[in-house]
Amino acid sequence: MTQDPNARSEIEPTEVGANAAETGERELHDDHDVTADHEVLHEGLDFATVAGMGHVASELDPDAPPVLTIDNLKMYFPVKSAGVVRRTIGHVQAVDGISFEVPKGGSLGLVGESGCGKSTTGRLITRLYKPTGGSMMFDGHDLAKLSSREMKPLRRDVQMIFQDPYTSLNPRHTVGTIVGAPLEVHNIVPKNQVLKRVQELLEVVGLNPEHYNRYPNEFSGGQRQRIGIARALTLNPKVLVADEPVSALDVSIQAQVVNLLQDIQNEFDVAFLFIAHDLAIVRHFCPEIAVMYLGKIVEIGDRETIYGRPHHPYTQALLSAVPDVKQAAIGGRRERIRLEGDVPSPINPPSGCRFRTRCQFAQEICAKVEPPLLQIGSRHKVACHFAGELGAHPATPVTTDLLGVDDQGTPVPGATPTNTQLTIPGYEKTWYDLTTKQTAGA
Ligand SMILES: Nc1ncnc2c1ncn2[C@@H]1O[C@H](COP(=O)(O)OP(=O)(O)OP(=O)(O)O)[C@@H](O)[C@H]1O
Ligand code: SF4
Ligand SMILES: [Mg+2]
């Protein structure tokens, strides 16, 4: 699909909207009942079942070039003292040196517990926040370094879909104004063609184009999220950051909205950073997943690896709580892995590995040395000194030679650290084989 905004009208809106109809949520074309999306149609079924009725899971294209390259990205929010003279007394290390790539037309899932930095990452990419450090390369520009004025022409390329369809739409504006405003601000089409384009977009997302003059409160939750999606699509973006786009919706509506996002991805060749708590939804939508903990990426890889053979104790614990994936993820065992204690404060995170205060495998080295995000497979990286499948975590750290330290994490005099993969955003053709402790791959 071309990215030329003027080519939008070439899109046959019903191609995408029709799938919403198949799955049952397409808005009723009854003037008296716009909110009656068919929320009871799939009652009682789980997400995977309902989503599978419409679409197969998204596929990975390993040859897709990156559309967005995030390198060592940081966001530290200052913490101020109370009183008249408010001094900075610390920083919330919300995002602390994360690196990844979002492939063109692909989707990377970002998962992790509340407060680990997912939304902050999304807000950095859309430049709602200016990063403390790092780079965000998009189309030859480093979004991290641009001024607000320099960002303006690029804002249309990186758009956001918000979590809450109730608060993210201005209740005093009609749907036509909400969806059409970006077209006018960015002068995308002549004024007399805005309505036509808005109606096309409403049809693309499975809404009745005649309802452009209605207000958000006349629509149901699923329909409002469709309006939010239409708004995000208005400027023909290349990257969409979807921050928990369906978590406020009923499970049957979730599947329909996710299916719509898949259609849109295929039709418009748009890449997604897909942020979600729900690991079943992420598995369906994202062929590649990054797991965050306390501002860091602790594991990243393709779907089959992350859900079938996770190597980080945190990923293993997260997955053990998901009924339909836990058996594969935790070596066929049935019980849930319970994480002890609370997530530590990002103002003063633990030394070494940030997960160590809750990790059942933690040893001395974990407090002394931060584990590098090490590539251990063709599309798999993990940050753990004792990386291994559940039940097969090694007894001695796998990272000592790479870091030039002994098993307790003490630097070995004269040792030369050999790890060179600390901050590379994508994947190398070669990787570190945990079994042989040698370089493997092509
Ligand atoms: N504007 C801000 N000022 C100060 N601290 C912030 C700000 N925004 C986020 N934080 C802090 O940064 C950390 C990461 O927050 P963030 O919202 O990115 O987490 P999240 O992973 O999206 O969580 P959730 O799953 O609950 O949405 C949290 O400790 C949060 O309190
Ligand atoms: S580095 Fe140590 S504390 Fe961190 S996850 Fe691995 S074993 Fe646990
Ligand atoms: Mg969030």
C-alpha cells in the first residue's frame, strides 16, 4: 500500500470494514440505535477463540527492514522536593537504556507489569515526551533530537491509539471534527474534501459514514475505539503506537478491534508498537515481543521463542499466569510461578539485575553486575546471568567470559570482556550459544 496520503481514496473502504461485519461488531445502520454493537455475540468465549474466528495470528517477516530503530533510549522524570524552592532530589528511571527495532509493516509487542515503562516508551516514540538520552531513528531522522518545530512534519508519520476510548475523544466534538481535525491542521486535503475523507475513514474502520455528525457519547466502547483508530489513520502514518488499545473493552469486542487492527496493518502497511498487559492478545497480534521490567528490556524474541521457550525468570513467571500458554512456557508444569514481593521503586532500582529482589535464581553476581541483553538465538535476546529454560537454568553464570568477571561478579584481573552486543537494537547474524559458550549462527 502506498504511503501517499492522496492515494487514500484508492482504498476500497469496505475491504477492511467488511471484516468488522463478519465478526459481528459492525455498527448498525439503524439511525435510532448506533450504540448497539453486537457485544453479546461472542459472550463466554475467550480472546483467542473469538480472534481466531476472524483472523490467523500475524506472521513475522524476518527480512522486513526496520522502520523505527530505538537505541539506548532513556527517560528519567525528575522528582522534586516539597516546599517553595522545589529542588530535584532524584529521578524516576521510567525507561533506562532500551534498544529495539520495529520492522516495516510489522508489530512488536511490549509487555510487562504495571509501571515498567511501557506507556513512557510509547510516549517517547510519539514525542509526547522528549527523551533524556538515546536515539530513535525514523526515516533518516533522530526523533529524539528534533525540536518541536522540526518534529511537526514527522508527527503525521507516528501516531498513537489510546487505551481509553471514553476519555481520549473530546465529548463536545462530533466524530467528523475529531477524525477530520488532523487533515485540516496538516493541510492534507482541500477543505471541501475533508468530509469525504472522514467518511471513507469511518467506513474503513467499520462505522457508518453517515454518522460523522454524531457525538462520541452516542457510540459504544468498541465503536469509540474505532473512531480513535480512524483518527490515528487520518494522516496515513507509518508507525502506530497502540497503548493498551483494547484493554478497556469487553472480550468479544477486543477480538473484533484487534482483527480490525490486523486488517489495517495489512491494508496500509503500517507498523505497530503494540503495548498490552494481555499476553494472549499480544501473542495473536505480535510476531515479536519485548518483555520489560523496571525500565529495562529483559527478553525479546519471536513469538514461538518467547511463548514456547522463554529463558528469563521474569518472562517465565509472567507466562505461567496465562492459562492457554503456560504449559509450553514452563516446561509442561501446571502451577503458576508466584513472584515474591513488590516491584521496587524506579527512583532507586536494585543494583545489578533489577529483577534480583524477586528472582528465585538470584546469586551474588546478580547484585554486582547488570546482565547484558545478550543475543542467544537467531531472534532471541535475554538479560540474565543464569539464562535458561525453566528447569534448566545453569548452576554457574553464563556471562562471566563475556563480561570478564568471575562467578561472583568480581572483575578478573587481566580479563578482556568479549561481549560487543550490549546496545545493538536489532539482531546480529551470529549469537552466543549458551551450551557451547561459543559464537553460533551463519
Ligand atoms: N510524567 C511522569 N512523571 C513522573 N513519573 C512518571 C511519569 N509518567 C510515568 N511515570 C513513572 O514512570 C514509571 C513507568 O510508568 P509507565 O506509565 O510508563 O508504566 P506502564 O508500564 O505503562 O504501566 P501500566 O501498565 O500501569 O500502564 C512509573 O513508575 C510511573 O509512575
Ligand atoms: S540475572 Fe540473576 S536475578 Fe536477574 S533474572 Fe537472572 S538469575 Fe534472576
Ligand atoms: Mg501504561
